Amino acid sequence: MEPYLIITELNDFVFCPKSIYFHHLYGRYHAGLYKEKPQIIGTLNHERIDKQSYSTEKRYLQGIEIYSQTYGLCGKIDLYDAQTKTLIERKTQVKTIYQGYKYQLWAQYFCLTEMGHEVKKLVLRSLNDNKNYALLPPSPAEIKEFETHLKKIRQFNPNDPSFTQNPEKCRRCIYAPLCDSNAAH
Ligand code: SF4
């Protein structure tokens, strides 16, 4: 059986495939060692959900562990509203709906439905400007695209000598000081 992928890696991989390797290496250390301010704010927003402080109403499932045996995925959701069947992923600020955000939400969608929860709506919530972006559950074509993405992650070789990265991304990358493929030198 293939190893489980952590759902946040589906988004990270779009930013840079190599960042997954560093995430595995350093993910277990305290956030302050390797995260910069915007990411710490994002972490704090998620901590509120992890501590299940969003609402005490029973209709909300908050920060629960999820998994999909079909896709070999595990992780957590931010919020699921059982009354409206809505899955919500909160980000500090959403300026663009990146493909990585969609992969993350789709992964949560597959996990939740496999665990027996009906999901009708997917929402990306931007906290700073209080905006909601509604997404549809993945279409058959998007499911294929999603499966190809998982395959690429599983097949990626961090030591591939042909790997190159956009210097702009490396400049914004928290792992840049550790990475021998850093193109921003
Ligand atoms: S420094 Fe560049 S190549 Fe290395 S992990 Fe970050 S984005 Fe990827």
C-alpha cells in the first residue's frame, strides 16, 4: 500500500514539489523556527479551529481528523456545517483561487464523503476581508486531474537533477536557506 499523503501537501506541491521534502523534515519542529509572520497568523487562525472554538452548536464539525482509503489521504478539515452540508476552508487572505486550494478542498470533500458525510457546497473563506468563495464539488474531469496530481506527488524525485524552480518562488519560500535548489541566490 502506498504511504498516505497529508492533505496540505497537495497545495504545497503546487507551489514547489521540493517543499514537500522539507515539510517532512521540519514539519515536526515548533512553527517559530521556520515560519514567517503571515504563516504564523494562518497557523493561529487554524489553532482556533483545532481547539474547536468556532461555535458550540452541534451542527458544526470543527478541526476533525479525516482520511480517505481510496485516495490514501489524511488531514483535518476546518469546518463542516452538517445543516447546510457545507465544507469550509479558511485562509488568512484569499486574493486568487489557486489550483492548490482547490486540490485541498477536493481532498477534504473526498475524505468527508467517504466517511459518510454528505457535502453539497465547498467554500473558501478569506478572513481578512471577510469574503466567501463558493466552489462546486469536483466534476469527472476535475477528479481525473486530481488523481493525476496525487500521482505526480507520489512519483516526484527530490534528487532529480533536471529539477528547476522559479527564483520568484524561491525568494518567498521559507525553506530557501536550507534548499540546494534555491534559485534565488
Ligand atoms: S527554495 Fe525554491 S526550490 Fe527550494 S523548496 Fe523553496 S521554492 Fe522549492
